[in-house]
Amino acid sequence: MVQFNIQQKEIEIKIVYYGPAMSGKTTNLQAIHQLVDPQRCGRLMILNTADDRTLFFDLMPVFFRTEMGFSVKVKIFTAPGQIMHNSTRRVILQGADGIVFVADSQRDLIKANNESWRGMVSNLKLNGLDINDIPVVIQFNKRDLPNARSDSEIDEVARRGKEPVFKAVAIKGEGVLETLDAILRLTWRRLDKAIAIGQKLRLDENSFVDNLLRRKSSPLPETGR
Amino acid sequence: MSVLDNTGDSILQRRFTLGDLVDRQILPEVCNGYTELFQVGFKLLDQDGQVLVDTRGANEEFCSYLFTFPQGKQLCTRQVSLLRQAQAAENAVNSECFCGLRYLILPVKHEGNILGKLIFGPYQPAESNPPALDYLGEKFRPDVAGRLRSAVRRINEEVAGKVAWHILRVLEAMLYISYKHVLTSRVHLESINASYNELQQKNRTLQESFERLKELDRLKSNFLATISHELRTPLTSIIGYSEMLLEGLAGQLSPEQHEYVSTVMEKGEQLLGIINSILDFSKLEAGRVQLKPQQINVKDLIRGALTTMMPIARKAQVNISLAMAENLPPLVADAEKFSQILLNLLSNAVKFNRPGGRVEVIVDTFNRQRDPKQDADIPAALRPVHDEYLRLQVRDTGIGIAANQLERIFDSFYQVDGSSTREFGGTGLGLTIVRGLVEAHGGTIEVASQPGQGSTFTVLLPLEPRALAGGSDGT
């Protein structure tokens, strides 16, 4: 749940990246960290096991100060994907303001996507949250893999659902900021409706998103897999 | 750390103070090390002005000397309170003491928020000359002051800035490590707690259902035992004594007597079959059919069923053939029920055939478009498109079924023609039982037929039935 402290002039919003194991949630965060102005994002906290699987969660704050002196912070968490970490996933989902569901585009992982989604809905419920009340965007990651479902297939399934769908190759930074941009906008709109955040911060949706996602000015270093 | 005492809200949303994040044992050690190296003291204060670290530089004696003069004491106290009150800004701020020594004030930041300030100094700026302090009084001795001042570290502004920022960066890195440590250990605790509560709850539910099921099972066993006993015992006698009569154990029977007793025995066996079917059926109806799902060997089970059927088929002059796909994937099902499905279908295919007819059994896999209603709880974009099935087809060249009867053949006790019950025998429960068993496996059964040419029954059994295989996202 958004933390809004008018006396301290602070607002803190929580976005969670959820999805099946190995779908590229951490890679999304790494790409964001690479792309966004270092003045706007804090350290990327990654808690991995030796084989690069997320152990607890990853965390990266993105923040800025408004002209009125309000500190606006969005904390982006990833939930660990492996089945055994379900209780950690539930803890991470507590008070989420927006969710990015990172689905794997590979054809044989449709079922894994579904199971992860069902788990997420049930974890949200156990946290007293309703999936219908939380902004969600779906990202189909790993578009570059040979056994990925085709673009037309993804477009087709995207048309069928109400959640905005994005295609991404997080390892190359493709589609990553677009996804984050979308969830930030949906989250903003929801918070604006619920607590009139725009009026309180004297900020509009575009300034909110543009300030958080200000790009790095220097050219990007190569990212390795 | 104090933060661990607060168990009320989620750790992930807690706002941390500088005091929460500094390790009060390690931090002074590190800070003292820097002071020894640069001979400049510094202070770390939180936003409320509370001092968390205070190291003493080489200015001690000089400052103490100035403090002995009433005006020096006054000015010095004012300087200290100015430093305390100074708000840390985004950039470093200079503050110069009346004696010409200088301080740098830097913000201590964590995730973009200012949590406190680092006051670096005092040091003697190399660029500027010390001011005259004669106004402190007649007793003030510039030569003593000059000697003591010379012990204070002289640094030029640029170096002072670099050193101060370096110390600040090290401090911030230490704060970050503490933050990471607090966060992970707390999330770990919360996760364990969540798992524990979940298991406790599940255990309770399991225990309760176990007790309830034990009671139900006892009642069911009693009922079944009673039914079996009460109905089958007299029947066994009827069949047994008929058999003895037929074998001539009570003396030779006349042809007429033989025929009557044969009928008694045949009908007795039929009745036994009906009772068994009804027992099966009542279990299905009550949803009490108990599957023992396991990975089964489809090939062996099918061959077994065919072997069982062979003598009956031969007697009816019906030829049975089998076409089985290579490399059938493993199927999770109840082996006994699987055989029962196949045997019932085969026996129908033979029974409703004609002499010289054929029965073909075809086994392969089949991908079927998934029913979207099944996944109404997930967004359309994420739904699986296909389900994989084992397909079992039994095709006969028998009498076939008229289109308007196809719907009803799975109804209990129904046979297409009322009189056919007599012609072909049976209870009309076979297909109902087959459908019940197939559905219990999460599968479907369909029939296609051309009257006079034959029928094809198609059973689809999911390779990984959800209800049987179990396992989901850990919840």
C-alpha cells in the first residue's frame, strides 16, 4: 500500500515484478538500472544464490523530488520465481500498488505462466488484496528465443485480455522501460483516483513517469548475459 | 538493531532512520581509522541532531586553549550549535569558525532521502590566513595560539572536499550493507513465519478431514459389506446349486429340466453382474469412486483387456484388431478403472456386432483446443491453447446407433431399443459406468455412429489430469 506522509513530504509506491521461475524478472531490473539516470535510481539490491536464482527478492528504488519539495519514491521488487519460495513471494506482495507479470514467451512454458499467475492471485488474496483492484501489466519476455511463441500469437492473445501486454527481450533492454512506463501510469491513475495523489503532489501523470524514468545521458555499456 | 523490535508492519515498507542503519560497533572503528589517517575529526548526526559518531582530530588543544577565554567560549559554543542546526543540503556546505578553522557539512543519503549529515572538520584551510584573535583579551597570547594552531591539519579546500566525500561514500556503503542485512533477515523471518502458519492451518484441515473421512469410510464399508453379503450370498447358492443340478450331482436331468435349470443359472449370473454394476454405479453416483492414480503402462493394459475379450469375441465370431501408436507418452490413471473402461467398450462392441464383424482398437495421442471457460481465472493472454490427451478409439461394424439416440446411450439403464435389452442382455449401466470413470479421470467420451454400419467410441484421457496429478504454485 502506498506510503503517503504529508508531513515528511514523502510518498512511496511499491511495484512488484512477479512471474514464473527464470522468466527474467531480475534481468528486467538490471536493464532498468542500466537505462535510467543514476541520479534517479538507487543501488540495485540483488540477493542471489550461487546459480543466479533469486533467493529472497531484488530491490531497486527509483526516486525524484518534485518542485514543491516532495520526495517521490517507487520501490521495485522482484518476487523469487522458484516454487519453493512461495511464502517469500507472499511477503513481497504485501501492499503492492502495481504488478508487472513477467511471462515466459517460450511455447512449452504456458503452463508455468498459468501456475505462477494462479499462485499470485492466491497470494494476493492471502494478503487481503484483490487482483481486480490492482493495476497489472503482462510482459512476454524472451522474445528472442527460437521456441518463443510468434508475435502474431502474442498479439492475438493480447487482444483477448484486458491487461496491457508488452513484448520484451530484457537481456537487451528491449521493452523493459515500456513495461515499467505502463505500470507506473496505471498505478498513478489508480492512486490518483483513490487518494487524489496528483492534487496533493501538484504533479501530473506525465511528469511523474518522465521524472522517474529519465534516461541516462551517456551511451549504454554493453550488457552481457 | 532497533528495527527488528517493530514487528507490526511490513519491513519492506518501513522508513529507516540513520540510527536504524548504523552498526554502532563497527562504524566508530572505521571512522577512527580515517581520523588517524587524515588527522581531521568528524561527526555523524541524524536528522534529529543526535550524534552517532564523534572522532577527535588534531585541533583539540588549540580549541581548548581558545575555550579558556570567556568570549572564546561563547563563540565556540555558538559555532557548535550552528553546526548542529545546519540542515544538510544536496551539496556540501562550508562553515567557518571565528578562529579561522573550517568545517564541511555533507548530506548522508539513502535511497534519495537525507537521513543525516556528516560534519567534517575542523581543519585549517591552506589557502587562507588565520584571523587575528587579540580581541579575546589581554591574556591571549598569539605565540601560544600559533604554536597550537600549527598542530591542526592544514589542507587545501579541494583535498578536504575529496576526503570528506570519500568518507561519506564509505559511510553510505556501510549503511547500505546494514540495510540489506536488516531487510533480508527480516524477510527471511517473515517468510518462515508465513510458511509455518500455512502448514499449521493445512495440518488442522487435514486432520479434520481425515477424521471425517475415517468415519465415512467406516459407514461406507459397512454398507457395501451388507449389500454384498445380503444380495450375493443367496445368489451364490442359487448359481451353485443350479450348477450342481446341471452337472448331474442330484441325478440325471431331463432335457426340459436341463433347459430350465440352465436358464436359472444364466439369469443368476446375469443378476450377479447387475448387482456388481449397480455397486460400481452407486459409487460413481455418490462421487465416491476412488481412483488410485499412478503412471500406468497403457500397452500392457490394452493387451490384457484384448486377451480377456478374445474367447467371447471368438464365440461371437467377431475379429478384434489393435493399432497402437509408437512411443505413447506415460499416462497417469487408475490401472484397474482404465481396464474396466476398455473392457466395457469392447464387450459392447462385440455384443452389438454381427458374426463376421470387426472391432478395431486404435490408441494414440491427441491435442485438443482447450475450453476457455476452464481458465476463466487467468487473463486470456496467458491461457494455454491445447491440452494433450491419450485417445482410445473402439470402432465396431455392428448395428450402429441412430442419430437421435446418440445423446441418450450414456444415460443409466438405457438401451436403444427396449427389446434389445432382451436380445443383447445387460443392464444398460455399462456406458454410464464408462462415462463416470472417464470423467473421474478428467476425460471425455464421445460416440459417432452410422446405423447399420457401426459405431466408434472415442475416449480422451488427459495425460496429466489436474485433479489427479495435483501440484500447483505451492499454495
